Amino acid sequence: MTIDPTTRTTTDHQVLTALHLNRGQLCDITGMYPDECGCPEHYADRPTVISIAALERLTHHPLPAYRMKRRDPRWRVEDPRTVRCTHRNDDLCGDCETILTNLLNDLPGVVEDLHLALRKAVRFTPHGFRRGDKETPDESPIPWNPSAAETLGDLNRIMLNGHLLDRHTLLEDLSKTIRRAHRVIDRPKDREFTLCPECREEIPVTSRKLAVQCFATIIEDDPDAPEPDDGEQRAQRTRQCDYAASWEQHQKDILQANEDALLTMSDLVLVLTRAGEPITRDKVNNLIRRHGLPREQIQKAKWKEGKIVTDPQWVYRLRDVRELVAKLAPVEAGQSE
């Protein structure tokens, strides 16, 4: 199909001339062609755009070719939910209009985070799959997150068909999809757990300012039941653990219940410091040299150069350390006075 140049309108011809044929000299203010320049002399209705070269002439030092505007890491809609505006039929109400505006502002960040989730869902394996004794490095898995891909596809369809949807439908579809996107990109909040020193069950910790309580169900032998006959099992009973203590007391109870634990130097310092009985490596070494703190040597296995090797490592019994520290505490207190 050919187009006769004589059939072009004057406007089309002027645009083609300005863009391709005769762009003219560069603007003295912005250093850009007149059809791209936004200075008042050429196009007053355009935003003022200036080239990097012109900026460097004004600042007298090199400038980067482009700059990226940092996105605000905070979401405009922190907890998106599916929104259906039923307040007006002709258009969105004021509150729903605000929600739609905030969702659209969050949309670039949501798409960016979905792309990150899509790429980082599966790590490449350095040697591919291992089938028997044969390695196939060319068959490493492709990074793929089906949930992120599906959500990205839905967002793409919504934005492509957005001009065909009424604002009520756009708000409902967009809010529903962004809610799904947040479930894909948001890492679940960390939850802290501790152990009950009596029944050894896990206890979720909601706040360290609150008491630690255990409500686990314990199944144990019934002490009130008669002795079973030979070959029969003793009758059992169920009860609820009633352990309760403040966070500080709970740390001491945990230490008391695990006094026979053998810990390395690093673990020993960490456990005692977290429990409110701070100790340093220098102090432990001083207890060894001057006060005869007992210790044991074990063989610690580790993977090195494709095989398992063992290294000797010193461990310390928690009870021995606490008892020796408590014994020397009055002496150290007298010396400090």
C-alpha cells in the first residue's frame, strides 16, 4: 500500500518536517531541538526540558546521563482489601476515589516487587540436577514463581483494558488483584517461640512485656490408677500445663532446665547474655586458667572439599559455668569495693 504525499494534510506535513526533515538549530537555552524544547520561546505549553550538555555548561562539571527518582518504600494502601463502591451509581464516592488513587500510585512498586519475586523464587543450582552419578549442568531450573506470574498477568490485563471498564469495576478488580500481589511479595512477619521448661512444648511469644504462659495438653501416666497387670499398660491421663512466668524469670527457668547442656564458647556467651547473666569470652578463659573450669573436647563434623572431616572443639557444661560464676561473685564484689 502506497500513500500519495499530496494527500497529506498541512498539519501532517508540518509535523513530519519538524520531526524528520528540518529540525532547525539547537535552542540556546536548553540545548535541544525546537520540536523537543520546552522553553517559552518555542513551546510555552510544554514543561521545560533541558539537555544534560546544557546543564553541564551551567554547572561547569559533568552530570550523570539520567537520574532515577527513588520510590517511597511506604505503601499508600498498607493493607489492601477488595473494595466495592456501593455509595453512588454515577461515579465513585470520595473515599473510594481516594483508595483508587492510592492503589494506582502503589501500582509501579507492586509490579517491581512482583518481578523480584518472580526472579528470586528459585535459585540456580551450580551443577544442575544429579541423576544417579551423572550431572546435567545444562538443565538447571528456571527461576519461576507461578503466583507472581499469574498476578502480573492479571495486573497487565486490567491496565490494558482499563479504558474499557467503568470506574466501579476498575476499583474492584484492581483492589482485588493488588491484595493478591501483597500476599505474594510480603514476607510473613517473624514469630518468636520459646520452650516451656516443664513440658518442653513450644510457646509463641507475642510480647516480652507479657507473661509467658503454656497451655499445652500433657499426656502422662495416672499416678492414682491401680498398678497394671503384667503385660498391660499403665492407665494414662491428660492435663493442661499451667506454667506461667515473666519473661525475665522464664529465661532463668530455661537455664535451670537445661543445666546439663554442653555448649561451645560462642553459644555459652550468647545463651547467658540473653538470659540476663552476661559473660564474655575473656571471663570464660579466666575461669579456665585460674579457677579450673572443667571442659570437654568433642569432634565436630563439617563438610570440606567434598568430604566430611572432623575438628576438635571444646564445650562447657552450663551448670559448671553458672555455679562457678555464682561462687566467685561475692569475691569479685568485695574486690570491687
